[in-house]
Amino acid sequence: MSADGATRREDRLCSLVSKANGEDPIGTAKAVETRLIVEMAQPWQRDVLGSRRSAEGLRPLVEGTQERGLLGGFSAILPDREYSRKDHTRFLFLRRPPGLFAAFEKEDFLVPDGELVAAIEALLEGSDGLSRFERYRQDTVGVREILVCTHGSRDVCCGKFGYPLYDLLRRRHAANGKLRVWRTSHTGGHRFAPTLIDYPEGRLWGHLEPWAAERITARRGPVPDLRPFYRGWSGLGSPFEQVAEREIFAREGWAWTGYLKEGGILASDGDRAEVRIAYESPDGAVSGAYQATVETAGTVMTLERSGDRELTEVKQYRVVRLEKESEEK
């Protein structure tokens, strides 16, 4: 059998192996301070910045600012028949605000194609030159951005399982002007395909079933039912914090997504950690904190990418204590 044929065998599809082996995706949300998201037409190479439709100068700019610590993550999104404009390119920039927060700060620009790299450079460098691009800024602060990974050239699972989910959400949930659904390039965790990121909050989900993805998009139904699909909130830096936050989210319900939050590790020995997550309602009427004890709960064997021959052992986690520190003011 050819290498390509072997890759497509179900026992070599990383998402199916991960799910069959019972891998819990919690704690795998990559925490970044900033993320740049740029429209880019297909075809996409495995390394999306190396694609022939990548704007000239974009790759050295992204890589250079990442090396200097000015940029965290990068993703491409596919232009959309409704959201996009001919001869223009949209880019989104997400930035983590200081202190407690509920969502990343989002900036949205729709610039002429020839101005793209200069506009991104001005934004990332924080130069006065950004002022000349202000007329291209879009007022979409209240719009959610649902990014579904469909990057099949990165891993076959993302195309095979990601596209049908994208198509479902795009058709059913993107008609009210308050939510956009995009096809995105690799964002990590293809073994959890289909995956999505819900911005500007920065919540990551994986192993998604259609019913679960629709509930997440519509923010309805019991949150505990969604525990098996939650990878974590990228506002928290460690798996221990993300595991604790999932339990709080399940307890508090959808209102929790709007609370300002900040996490921290009080003590850790590598396999067990004491976690504290402080929270506050947007109006300041409710505040407090949860403390949790999180520990490793054994390991499972998983396939990191489709076509790999060897399984990888990964840790799993559980909350053994969760207590609310204080109640309403």
C-alpha cells in the first residue's frame, strides 16, 4: 500500500485513534498573548505561509515579529463570499488585555491587497504609521469569529472532519451579523479534529460532534454535556489551570464566559497543582475566586498526526477538589 493510502486508513487517522482511545482534550489549548489572522486564498501548503497565494513579504514579517516576541500565533482564513471584498484582504489581530479578562481585544482591518503587509507591519510594530490605515478599520467588536480548521494538507483529519462541520455552522448560524464562521489553517491539535476556536474569547473545542458544535455556537443547553469536547481557554497558561476552569465553567454555566478571569498556580510538583482562578462580573457586582486541586490521572496512548506508525503517551488530568472562595459582594 502507498504511503498516502496508509495515511488514509482509519487506524492511522489521528483523530479517530485519539477518540477511540478515550483521550480527553482538556488542557491542550495553546495560550498565546496575540494572534494574527489573515485572509488567504487556497491552495494552502502544509506550511501555510509558504503557499503561493501568501502575500509577498508576509512570511518574513510574521516570522520576524514572532522571533522578536511581538507576535504569538498566526493563522490563515479562507476568503468568504459574504465577508470578503474583491481586491481587499481582511486581517484580524487578537491581543490579550492585562489583568482579569473575558475576551481578547480584537482589531479588524479590510485593506487593499497592496497595502496588506504595510498595514500589518504598522500594527505589530506599534508605529505611528498605523494612522493612515484607520479608514480601513472595521467595526466588528461585537462579532464572534468561529474558526473551524479545515487544513487538510496539514493533516487529513482536518479536511475530512473539519469541512463538514464548517459547512454546517456556516449555513445554520452565520446569518444574523453577530457571528462569522471561517475556514482556518492549522491552529494545533489536529488529533482532536474537527476543532474550532471561538474568538474573541479564545475557547478551543475538539472531537466535535455536530450537535455539540451547534450548542457551542448558539450558547445553549447544559454546559456539563460539553465537557468531553472542551480543550480549554487560551487565557490560561497551564493544563492544570485549564482543567480547573472546565469544572468551574460546567458549574457556573454560560454566564461564566462573560466573567473577567485570571488564573494562577499556587503550588505544583509536576503531577499535582493547587490552582486559583479569580473572577469578576463585568459590572463588578459579583467577584470571588475558586481554588482547585488538579492532578494527573494516568496516561493514554494517542496518535499525534495521521500516518504516524508509533503511538505517543500523553498525560490526562482530573480535579480532586474544587471550592469557591467567596460569594457575592
